[in-house]
Amino acid sequence: FPSEKALRRLRIFTPKQELPLAGHPVVGTWNLLAQIGITPVEENGWITIEQELNLGVLPVEIEFCNGKPNQVVMTQGDFENGKIITDEAEIAEIARGLGLYRDDLSPSEALPIQVISTGIKSMAVPVKSLEALSHCDINSSLLSKAYLKYGAVGVYAYAFETKEHHSGAHARFFAPDDGIPEDPATGGAAGAFSGYLIHHGAIDSDSFIIEQGDFMSRPSRISAKVTGEKDSVEKVKIGGKSVIVGKGEIYFD
């Protein structure tokens, strides 16, 4: 049962484990719950409700257009600025795990390979170009070893070259140890990545779009809004649109 503050409690699972937080399950779930009348409804405008995740109780904002949910925005946990990987042998191993050459990666003091979190740890890995990012062909055992060492659930490889001119970055998420060779949309990792960009002063705007999923033929556009400034991230919000792609029923004896 949810706490008194929360409208519903959500539990989120990969094939291997339960997660404290994740983005696209939250966006999709509240889109559905709004459609079936679990939330208050606006004809046109926004509502805010509280949800309970394993991470805690956090707000969710839902935009309605003509009485139907249009997009869902979730507030994530506190941004955590974790371990920076500088060892060249380790960086080369991460590259091999991604199926890339060491020179395809572009870590720097300003934008390092780093373990980051807004509730769930991922490893941000800068890649020098969109073309290089398109060539990722992961070695599951090598890549898993590289990120599990730091308690991360996967690798968020990214480039600043994008498919669409208004986007801030293009990313791919790999979590092979959890049975997820690649994920077309990863709100938890995108949230941490958004905090990382603002923390390092790598992007001019506090609101931007992250592209993901294109190389799986499942393009996703993730909206990010970060409150704070370089070296001082205060709040991260991640959102987007979703659609219902199937329905079914499960009966329990």
C-alpha cells in the first residue's frame, strides 16, 4: 500500500532485480493511470500528484490536452556526482566492452567517464561522434564487469551530435547484466545524465531533449529540466510522451 501522501505505489523490475527508481516505467504507468481515471483530470492543463517508489515519495506532473493525458514529468532523487574513471587501461576496457576503439571515446577533465545517479547508478561515457556511437556492438561480459565494479546498473554512452538540431545529446543505454542488451528509453539514466551535464557546465540551457533508441528503430525523445547550476544541481525532472501498445489480462488462482 502507498504512504498517505502518495496516490499509488509503483514497484519496478528488470529481469534480474527490483529498482529504486526508473523513468520510462513511471511515465508509461501514469499515462495509463490517468487514462483510466485514477488521477484527477484537467480538460487542458497540468496536475501534480505524489507517487511512492522504493526511493521514496516523489511528485509527478501530468499534462492534459482535451481531457486526455499528453505527457508525464517525474521529479527524480538527488543528483549524486560519483566516481570518475581516469585509468587508461580501464577506459580502454570500457571501449572494448562497447565494441569501440579507445579513440572513439572522448573523456576529458571537463566531461569525464563518471558514475552518476538520481536514484539509480549509471556510468556516463562520452563518445566523440554520433557515427562512433552508432557502431556500438557490446561485449556483455566485458561491459558488465566495467560498470558493476562501481555498483552501476548500466552504461549511458552519449555524443553531442544529434539526429535533430534542437536536441541536446544523443545517448544509448546498455545493461547486459540485467538482461537488457540495449534500452530504447531510460529515464533514470537520462535524469542522472542531465544532472551530469549541468554539473559540468556542458550545456547552456536548463531544459533540453535527449535522443535515444534511434539505432534500435525505436526513437525516443526524453525531456529534461534541471534546476541548479554548475557544481550545484538542485533538482532533476525527466518527462515525455508514451502510448499504449497492447492490453491483456492476468488471472491469479
